[in-house]
Amino acid sequence: MGLVAGYPGTPSSEIIETLVELKSERPPHVEWSVNEKVALEVAAGASWTDCRAAATMKHVGLNVAADPFMTLAYLGVGAGLVVICADDPYCHSSQNEQDSRRYAQFAGIPCLDPANPGEAKEMTVFAFELSEKFNIPVMLRPTTRVSHAREDVDMGQAAAPCGPGRFIKNPARRVALPSHARPLHSELLAKQAAMEEALESAPWNRLDLHGNVGIIASGIAGLYAKEAIFDLDEELSFLCIGAYPLPKKLISRMLMHVSRVIVIEELEPVVEEQVKMLALKVNPHVEILGKEGFIPREGELDYLQVRNAIARMLGKAERVAAKNADVSCLPPRPPSLCAGCSHRATYYAMRKVFGKNAIYPSDIGCYTMAMGMGTVDTCLCMGASITLASGIRLGGEKEGICCSLGDSTFLHGGMTGLLNAAYNKARITVTILDNSTTAMTGHQPNPGTGMTASGEVTTQVSIEALAKALGAGLVETVDPYHLDETLESFQRAKDYPGLSVIIARQPCVIKARRSGIRRRSFQVGEDCIGCKICLDFSCPAIEFEKDKARINALCTGCGVCAAICSTSAIREVAR
Amino acid sequence: MRTSECDMVIVGVGGQGVILISDVIGRAAVMAGKPVCGAETHGMAQRGGSVINHTRIGCRFSPMVTSGGADVLVALEPAEALRFADFLSPTGVVLVNTRPVLPSTVTCGKARYPPVQEILAPLKARCSKVIAMDATALAEKAGTAQAMNVVMLGALAGYIPLSEELILQALSLVVPQRFQEANKKAFALGKAEVE
């Protein structure tokens, strides 16, 4: 591999982070790109320069990259090009649970769907070869349970790095003019049969014919099914699917061998639909079970669900899940903003100035966890806070509108929205919560940090200059730990008769602690009257004990609670 | 029919070192030549949320332990033991650190943290054995409260099909040099609790 580009997103972020640490004689160029569209285009450029390349992203990132993704299938590759798209069934940390196998099918490119880390490693090697063989991008689609699994994997030998590449001009293949696109579309369609043929014998599409009842299962569901077959000790026919386009010959052999078959896959019935269509041709009498009543179309599957679906098909006893423990005595442990997180301080000031009737479109990042503060009214997709705010204003809303998004989210998908708001005269306030990192996904650098993925110093873009250049009329930067200053700034933004931008800048507390920043200490004096105003600030460092507030060891010394306290009872401890 | 040699679920709160226990067991299993797999949910670990890890020794299937299937449940925090008790097999063992970590819902007065006995009682009804210890105090005795997870690892060692020697060898690979001694002590104190 010569180049890897990606944008952080759970559960895909660790790929770039691991590759950056890779020590080799000629390490690949590894970058955090500004967003997924950019990452895929950078990877495509490298591929066209005869340099093997990959783009990494989470499933919703592929929506951002969908534009180049769809047309790259027409234009093809130079050296191998792999799109690693990590899906998140059950939305462990995502806004939806879309199934990227649909995208691969839509674009007409192969998709490899690993069941475990070992397969993911083998498939990655295979994906580059497949990409080069068929002159097409290939998708690798690990799900959360594959991305965040560990196991013993035989590492093997790393392939030799590719040599210095050259871009060969070839307009008929690289310029998607209508006159070029039409024949390229025909070519793409013509490739399908050959790709399908090649994947019939891929090691991840395996058919074992035994009894006249069968199971077809894909990805991690294949492992659950294998475990269930072993557990139930039945002679079942089994077709394991790991590579798409689907192996129609293997499926047909299965359908002709069995009288009843269950299709087990997470999320969408991608395999099931094809199986049903094929059955019409090869064995219309076979009974096909799947998403209707047996396998849920949403969420993650688990072993018990799969085992019980198979047992039910066989008329055997289902295993009852352990009775749920009564956890009503337990306090909830929701994830929350850290003690001293500057987002809390910014939101506190924002709410104080704009009031409870204002509209607060928000975005994707740690700050979405501040929903309880009343400043998160929407969360749609990366950067949508600004554009939704614009639409809400232009749609007729008369109340104050103050939207918010983080620095990385602004640079990823917010800049065009800000430009649009300026151009179309949306009178809104945009708050950029600048903690100088991509905190939610594990503190990756971004163009505002002046640091690349590999830790090299680079151009540090000025968010102030960007906001002004994109057309904001009022641009102010505040330190959210200084409450008075922040309140005044928000007031000016609220009163401003145009598009205003507040940049609330304070490093993420986790990063600050790691870099050795130590702040002041605070304690609550005897004069605390127990008014609980500080508790409403909901900082985990503030506890309530015997009618008085108390500052615990989590305190990072931001001092905002001292500014909020109604009786000035929270005071700095003299060192 | 059993589909793995030993299934365990390790739970706790972000920062307590759940993943380190799984990491050590994984390495020890590889040294012993046994297939091993694991998976975890850790996305919110740094934001005060729960962390859960599944580890399966001698297993060639999925890394996920099934409901009612855990031979051992290791809880680095008592409330988390009950929160994930559904995983415990009726014949399983639960190892609990009795030192609570209060969630913000409790410290700000919105929820109550139950007495530890109230947590342990329902656990006893769900499995064959509950072993409770103040692992945090034992770790402090060993030299650092941070080694609480290693105290629990020491207690766990007797319940998994891996030799103590290999576990200690794997532990030495993941712990920084300056904490080696404290961790060895912590391991021994945990082990002594179950003997």
C-alpha cells in the first residue's frame, strides 16, 4: 500500500492510527483528510498514479464520499483502490445503521464482508488484487464486532511497498464526460459476470452440502450460524457468504439441494433478495426463511437469536435467554461531558443569552451529549447544524437561532453551509466549539491543529479567517472559561443584524491533561446556601452532600462554577 | 454442546483497565497455543460510561459471549456487575471489586447508589459463586490503586484454563517497567483472595 487517507469515525478510526505507527523502510503516506469525500478522491488520485491506495471511513462517511464513489466505479483504478467502510449495526456510536453492502451493489463494485479480524486481514490483501484484476474499486466492509474484536491472527509478510508512481494521461478513462461515461457504464455492467465468476471460488464463499435443510449466512452471522450448527449437532447444509457480487452458482447448488433454507444476515436482506430471485429460476418450491419473522432487519444479531431461528426452522427447542437481572436499584451511568469540558461552559453562556425559546441546531461530536442543557435541538449529519439553522430561519422562524458544531465538524462539512448562510442572508449565530481536536473519536488532529496524522507540523488554518472569508459579518473569539466575556460576545452576536460567528476556544480537557496542563483548584466554602445553581451546571466534579455543594477530585480547575455560584461560595484554593 | 473452553465477560467503568485484563489473557492464550478472541464496547469509556469486554478462550467462533453463557464475570465495579449479570451462566462465577465508582447521576443527587449488599444478593441467586473483595484497597496495599485490575486478574487466574506462569509472563509484557513489582504484588494479593 502506498497511500491511505481517511476521516475519523467509530468504528474505523483505529485503521489510520495503527498505520501511522507502522515502522517500515518506505512507510505509506497516511493522512487524516478533511472529510471522507476528500479522502476517497485523494486515494483515487494515488491509485491513478500507480500507487496502491485505500480510503477509510465509517458507514455514514460513505454518504459524504458517495459522489466520487459512484463514478469511480465507471472510471476504474490504476493500482489497487480499496474503500474501507466500517458499518455500525445497532448504532453503537452512529446516527443510523445503514448497510453499506447496498452501496457496493448500487455502485456495482465488489464488497468483502469479513466475519473476524483474521478474515479482514486476508481480505484486504485480496481486495487490492481484485481491484487491479477488474480495474475497479473494491469495498471492505467490517462491522463494529469485527472492527473492535481481537484475536490471534497470523500476520504473514507485508507486501513490498509500491515504487514511485506516475500519472498516465488517459482522458477516455479519467475524464467522465457524457461521451466517455456511456461506454464506461456498459463496461461496468459487462464486468459484473466476470467478477461474480471470480468470487465463486473466493475462500470466503464456502458451500458444504449435507442435509436437505440449509443455512445461508453472511459476515459475522456466519460465525453465529457455525456455532449454532456445532451446538445443535445437526447435519445441515451451509453456505457462508463473504464476498459480493454473490456467488450465484453456489447459491443455485444450495437451492437445488435443499427443501428449506434460512438466510441469516445483519441489517438489510441483501443476500435474501438475491436468493429469492434465484430460487424462482432454479427451484421455485424451496421454502426460504429470513427477514420475515425469523431474522430482524434492524440492530445487531447475536448468537442466541441466530441459534433460535435455526432451532425454530428445525422444530427444535429454543434456548431461553437468561432472565434479565433486576437493575432498577442501579443508578444510570450515562456518558457525559467531562469535568471542566469547555463545551459545557459555552452552552451555559449561550443558553443564558439566547434563552429557552431560541432554536439550537447542533451537530455531531462530544457536544451532542449536552442535550440535557437545552442547547441541542437537532443532530442530523456532519455540518448540518448551520444549514438546518439557515433553513429554519428562512422557513420563517422568528426566535433567536444559535447553532453549534465542533472545529473538526466545521472543517469537515460546515464550511460550505456557512458560505451558503452568508450568501443567502440567513440571520443566524454559528458557534464553533473549538477544542482543537477531533475529541469524540479519540483526539485525531485536524487542519485547525497545525499537525498531520503522523505528527508533522503543518499549516494551521485560522478558523477566524475562514469564517470571515466565507462571509460572516461578525466573528468573535472567546475563552469559554471566562464567563463574562463569553456572555458579552453571545449578546453582541444575538443583536447582530446578519450572520455572526462565535469561536469558543479552549483545548479539550482530556488532551490538556495529557499535555501536562494543570489549572487552579477550587473548593466550596461554609457560606454555601445549597441553592443547587451549580448542580444545574451538571459538571461531574460538583457533588451535593448534606445540603451543600462539594468539589471532588475530578475538578480540572476551569473555574466556571465559581463564576456561576450565587453567593460566591466556590473559591480558588490558595496554593 | 460447549463451543468454547472458557467464556468470560469483563466489565467496569472507563479508565479502570478492563481492556488490559483481556489483553493479558489474550496474550497468555496465544503463548499457550490456544485460539482466543474478544470484543468490546468502549466508545464512551473516556466519558464516564460503562465498558464491557467479551473474551473467549479455546473458541473458533464469534468473539461474543452469549446471554447466560459466561463462565466468569469479572466486575471492576459493583454496580456494573449487576448491570451485566445477564451474561452469567447459572454455573458461572462472578468476581467483584466492591469499591463503587459513583456515576455523576449519584454525585449530583439525582440517583441513589445502593448498598453493595443490595447488589451482591441478586448476583448470588444467578450463579454458583460470588467472590467479592475490595480490590482497590488490595491494590493500594500493593503500592498503587491503579493496579486494581491486576488484583482482579490475580483472582481470575484460578478460574481460567491458562497457567499462572503464562499470565504473569503476558502481564510483564503490557505493564511499564516501573510498575512491574507493584503489579506482581497486586496479582498475588488477588490470587490469595480466592484461595
